[in-house]
Amino acid sequence: MSHITIYVPNDSAARSVGAEDVADAIVTESAKRNIEIKLIRNGTRGMLWLEPLVEVATPLGRVAYGPVDVSDVTGLFEAGFLTGGSHKLSHGLTDQMEWLKNQDRVTFCRLGITDPLNPDDYAANGGLDGLKKALTLSAHDIIAEVTHSGLRGRGGAASSTGNKWKSVRNEHAEEKFICCNADEGDSGTYADRMVMEDDPFMLLEGMAIAGIAVGATQGYIYLRSEYIQAKEHLEAAISLATERNWIGAHILGSTHSFFVEVRVGAGSYVCGEQTAMLESLEGKRGIVRAQPPALTQVGLWGKPTVVNNVLTLATVPVILAKGAAFYKAYGVGHSHGTQSFQLAGNIRQGGLVEKAFGISLNDLIHQFGGGTATGRPVRAVQVGGPLGAYLPVKHLDVSGDYESIDAINGIMGHGGIVVFDDTVDMVKQAQFAMEFCVEESCGKCTPCRIGSVRGMEILDDLLAGDDVEANLILLQDVCDVMVDGSLCGMGRSTPLPVQSAMDHFREDFNRPAAKRRVA
Amino acid sequence: MPKSWEALRASTIIDQFKDVRGGLLPALHALQEEFGFVDDSAIPVLATAFNQTSADVFGVITYYHDFKRTRPGRYTIKVCRGEACQAMGAEELIADIKRRLKVEVGAKTADGEFSLDQVFCLGNCALSPAVMVDHTLYGRVSADRMDKICKGLRA
């Protein structure tokens, strides 16, 4: 028998719970036993609670074992895991696992299957089909395809991607830019990170297609500084893709050229707001710009610019490859395609669930997530990041699509779902929302800059149980001013978690101060 | 470990970025990577390189959480206080770290070994609470695991 192929993810989440040590232990153990193995560092499958998830290739398919600790490695060899032998950590064939089988992996079709930095692997698994197709189409037809797919901005704003591209296409300028917003700062979200670490070529492919469509030759990926491994993988992918002529001058021998550069942010949340992001890319303070003019007209260095989220651009190749109708067939109402839901916080089976829009939050949290990690009842669920509403259990039967979540005064945002159990103190969460805004406000507009500080102070009083009725009225007032008077989503949406706490968890505000837990 | 500040080396680094469009942030990152902080003496040099006023450069350095104006500890611990980590006890974890290392958030320990910072998401939200020490990410960090990590670094 020739060598046996073993997969250990090289994803930062998997590494954060010991994947490196497990990979080393497997190499050492197989050498000790004189067994020749081929170790592939794949991406994560997205089943993060099972990380480090080790897979072994067998004639029937890949067999999964996890979560593997270094101390399990000898036992795995003894149990014959190299031939798919049974072990208490075995989950059988990976592809047959319910958690994966019940998903719609469209954008993430290669997640965990391939070696993220192996271009041959990428091309052999559907990669590049979209770019090749795009090169046979006119710019008009590429944009029509994206528009007809119904793809909406996955960063949270959810506007039509095709329409944005069309606006930039119609501008006449010497230079245009594609800026990928990879400043994934929302707590509870990590899908962008997975794209960049675990399948980076598809982001480059999507950006190249966008460049061809709108007539831009330069792209920037504005990456948050916390994503160290994503930076390494992106830079490696850019150099590999350039070697293969997937990006760079005369892409795949065509007349189109497109260059990509990674720029790293510096720990400012508001730089995820698109105008602040462009300021930061220009080397300035990340202060929000007033609009109009729209960025499609006056964007980076004053030039027409497409700003798209990582997931949006990463979804473009599959739309081109398989057609608008294929993508549009997923989803409900005006929410077409799939959403990459990210299960986070107090959840037993956290990870990435890519599913057609329309699955209920309850199904996501209970069927996929398996309820809370602590085993206590779910009490509050924050959807859409730190600027998203806290939803009570009674609302969790809501359909996971843009319109349905809007209808209960929530936001879909970037698809993060953060679960809290019944020990959560919603007054503290409300105060944290204001504190976060104090820390992260760019300071340009007064309602956001001052309102957040006042909000925090009022919540101090509420935590102390002082004059609850009057302070709630005051807090509502501050929220209203922030919503109506702020320039960008930071100030306008910070009140959302605060108000949802007041609306749905009012009993917490009446709890005597003495009964609060202190950290 | 970051080296001590050298004006000449700093100027050489800045020079590499002066023709880069929007090069101020990349230059600041490069300085910080080399020295662990950006000394105020670099401000006029940066201003000249990027054709800005010293006030502009000062404004950029102080705007971003990442850029430090003083020498940090030998290791920088970033504890995530995002909601997902809070749901799994991040507030208790940070309180425990403060107690054990006798350090406040935004400060460094008396022996200069550790700086403690708070961050609001490390992108490891399914394996909360998360901590990053320099460039290494840790998931499901209990108070005891954190203590072991710190002791391992000190040893």
C-alpha cells in the first residue's frame, strides 16, 4: 500500500485549540511506526466544536475523528484509524455527517475539502470556472448575471451587488477600484476569516471578475489586523495566483489585467464602515465620510469604487460558473441564495452553517447548534453583530432572511448568531453596547460620540437600581437622538441592542442591584 | 521580542513606504512590528515622508487602537470582550487575568513581561472565550489555561 493521506486543518480556530500539536503528534507517531503518511493541512470543515478534526482518506471517503487531543493520537493509531477504524472520537464518513449533509454549501463548496494554498486543488474542485466564464462574456452580461442572481451585499447593508457594479461600470474615469471589506469586526462572525484562510483563491477570483465587470485594474483587500493567519494565506494566495496568471497582467491570456494588494487595518471597528475604510486605506484616520457623493462615483482617492464584503465577492465565482438561476433558486422572498450563518457564543456545536435563506433561527440554534454549551436554557440571541438586536426565545421561530428579521426590529447583518443562556444580565449587555460605541465611535458626529457616553452613564444608574422609570425614559430619549441624528451605522444602530434589551428583557431593569452578579 | 528604538533604522523603514499610495498605515505597522511601538520622534520623519503635517500623523497614530506610543511588555495579551466571548465568561476571565498578573487593561506588568489589552473580536467566536498572545490565537480559554500559558511564557 502506498502512503495514507491524513488531513489536519490549518485554520486559526482549529489551531487555537491545538491542531498544530496534533499534526506534529501524528507525524511523530507514524514515523515511530514506520508508516508512510501524507499530511495535508486542509481548511476547517466549519464544525468548529469538533476541532481539531482529523480526517483520514479511505476507499469509501474521508473518515472524521474529533475533537482530537494530542493524548488521543496513540490510541487512534492503535484503533486503526488509518483505515477508518472505529474509535470513540470517530464520526464516520465526513460527508455523511448530518451537520454537514444538511447544509447548502454553495459559496463554501470547497471548505475543508481542499488545501487552501494548493492552486491545483482549487482548480480541480470547481475553482476558476467562474473567471473563465466571465472572460467569455461582455461586462454588461457579467453584471446582468450577478444582478439576476439576486446577490445582495453580505456585509450587512444587503443592497444589490449587480446594481452597485453597474453604477461603477457607468462612470468614466482613468482609474477605478475594487475594495474588499475584510474588516470583519462583528463579534460572532468569522465567515470572512474562513474564506481568506481556508479558500483564499475564490476571493481573488471574485475580485478579478468584479474588476473585469466594472473596468477596474486594482483591488485592495482591507484586512483587520487581528487576522494574522488570513494575511499570511492571502499574501501566499496572491503570489501563487499571480504565478498562474489568474490575477495580474493579462489574466489567463486575456486583455484584462487586475492586481490585488492586502492592506491591514489597525484595530478600529468603525473602519468596517465603508467610507471610514476608504479613509483608512488612504492612510488617514478612519473617520466616516458624509454621503453623497456615492462611493461608486467618488470613492478611493476620489475615484469610482466598488466596496464589497468578502462573502459577497467570494460568492461571485460560483454565480458565474453555475448561472444566476442556480443561485437564485435558493432562498425565500427577496433574500436569494444562501447565507453563511455563524453559530457563536454559548453554543454546543458552534460553527459555520451555510444554508438557503429561510431556515429558522430555532433550527439553526437547536438542530445545528445543539443548544447552549452550558446546557442551560437559551435566553437571548444577538443576531447581526454588536449593532444587532437581542432577540428573546419567543422570536426565534423567525425565518432567517433579511425581511423577516427586519420585521421583528432585528438585523441580519453579517449572519453572526451569538447565543446567551439564562444567566445573562441584559442591563449589562445594554451597557456594553454603549461602551463599545464609546470605544469605537470615530467621533465625527455628536449623537454617536456624546450619546454613547451618556448612555453608559444612564445604564450605570440603572445597574445601581436608581430611579428606574425616569432613567428608562432618558435612555430611550438618548437612543432616539442617536438613531435619528448619527451619520453612519455605528451611531444609528448602537441603540438597537439597547432598545431590544429594554423591549424584550424589561424584567432585568427592575432587578435590585444587590442581586446582580459581579465579574 | 521588539528591539529598542533606533532612529536610523526607523528612517530606513519609513523610506521603504514613502512612495506607496496611502503608505502611512503600512509604515506605522512596519515600525511597530520592528520596535513594538512608534516613538514620537518618528512623527516629523513620517510627516516629511508622506507630505503631511506632524499633527496629521499624530492624529493617525492616536486614532487607531493598534498603534502604541510607548514600549509594550515583552508579550502582549489581547483578551476578547466581544459578545460571543462574554457569553462564555470573558468578563470573568479578564478579571482573573488582572488579578493574577496584577495589571490593568491598557497597562503592563511591573516586571515589563506582559501588556494587557482588550479587543472586541478575534474571529474565534465558536470557541469562546478567545485570547491572543502576540500572534498566537487561543480558543476556549479557561482561567487555568490562561495561567498555564502565562507561566509557560515566563519560564
